[in-house]
Amino acid sequence: MAEDTKDSYLVGLIGAGIGPSLSPALHEREADRQGLRYLYRLIDIDTLGVPPEAVGDLVRAARDLGFDGLNITHPCKQLAIGHLDELAPQAAALGAVNTVVFEDGRAVGHNTDVTGFAASFARGLPDVPLERVVQLGAGGAGAAVAHAMLTLGAERVTVVDALSERAVALAAALNRHFGPGRAVGATPDALPALLGRADGLVHATPTGMAAHPGLPLPAELLHPRLWVAEVVYRPLETELLRSARATGCAALDGGGMAAFQAADAFRLFTGREPDGARMLADIAELAGAVGTPR
């Protein structure tokens, strides 16, 4: 963790289609309240015209240019790992990083998506049943969210991904960490049967983001007994959440996860304690009221 004797920081975000990201405003607002000079820059691989595999070059360039740290988002959370000097235990267990801290010339990877999602879920959907959870997406965000759900007490998580080998690999990693039978992989053709008997649905794919609009599954598969938790936060009101609420589902948007993971990253970058409640209020102001279950 960074020392708190500094008062000036340069950080950034690497990802694709990140123009609408609220991370710069979230970090810079909290820094302003703490009297810090804090510049947060977007490093968009689409704008740069480079592939996701260029993340290693971008991480090295940021380190050499004097950045204090980076956030990493889709589609680079897993690709970045091979270019770091060290991984925090949770990032190593996940096989995905969303935060990189530069310490003494070394790049150390962390994952604040797990703690961010867990804090948001516990706050927003505190009493929902967790026996059978279906999760869409087995990428970097999906790995973090599945770990969070099992840590929160989900009895079984079925990970659904169009790439069956990715879903099976994540389920196997989860079972190694949490015990046999806690997770299973599946493909989208199994969704009708899975959701018919599920307690909840977690969405952890890019579908619904500003750059990837649409629904990640047929709306008719939703039913009122199902709770729905969204990872996408830009926009806060995704098509999935609109459909879920219209169906009568308890629903949670991705704003809380965004705020709490940003707070945890801010702590890693600066060594200073952020105010998560203030950052959640910032999300509400920047992107519209943070959704609450209803």
C-alpha cells in the first residue's frame, strides 16, 4: 500500500470503450475532499487502436511515466496478470486484476471487484435467498463476482458463458477454493431450466454497457421470484434492470460495486481511508439515483 505522506497522485484506467467511465470523477472527488492533487486518466485501447494484448506495454509505460497506479477493466483484467511482478492473494486466487499499484518500480496486482461487489450486495439485497444462483459471464468481472457470491454464503453458483470451457474452468477454480460442488459451468442453452428454479441472477458480462447495449438473455426468462444483480454501471439503468423491475424482481444496479471497488482502489493507491458512503453518493449524482431493490 502506498504511503500517506504524499499529496499528489497520477493514476489511470486501462480498458476498451471506457469513455463513459465514472472512475475519474469518483477518485478525483474523493481526493479533493481529502486535500490531494489527484489526476485520473483514461487509457482506452479502442482510442489507441491497440488490441487487449497490449495491456502489458501500457502497464510498463505507465510505470515508466511515473504513474502511482492503474485500474484495469474489460477486456484486460486477466491478460494483465502475466505482466505484473506480484499478485495479492485474492487476485492470484481469482486469476484477474482490476487494480495495479506501482511500488518501488514493481507492479503489484490486486482485485477490489470482490470486496466491492460483496459490500454492494450486502447493502442492497441483504435478505434474499442464496441457495441457487445463476451467473452470466465467466470473465474477469465474473470471477470476482462468483467469489463474492460464494463468500456471501451462496450454496451453489452456476456459471453460464458462451465459451463453455471458460465457464467450466471458472467453476473448477471456485470448487478448488470453496470446496467441491459449490460451482458448476453451463452454456446459455441451459438458461431456461436453470432460471426456472434459481433464486437469483447475477449479470457479469459487458452487455448493457454504453458500448454494448442490449439484453444478455431473453426477457421472458425472468420471473418475479428471481432477484437480479447487475455489474454494469454505465448506464446504471440497463435494459436488464428495466426488464427485471418490470417483471417484479428485486434488483440491484452496478453503482454500489463501482463505488465500493473504487474506494478500495483509492485506499491502495494513496494509503488513505476513503469514505465509501460519500463515493456512493457521488455515483448517485453522477449517473442518476443508485437503484434500490423493489
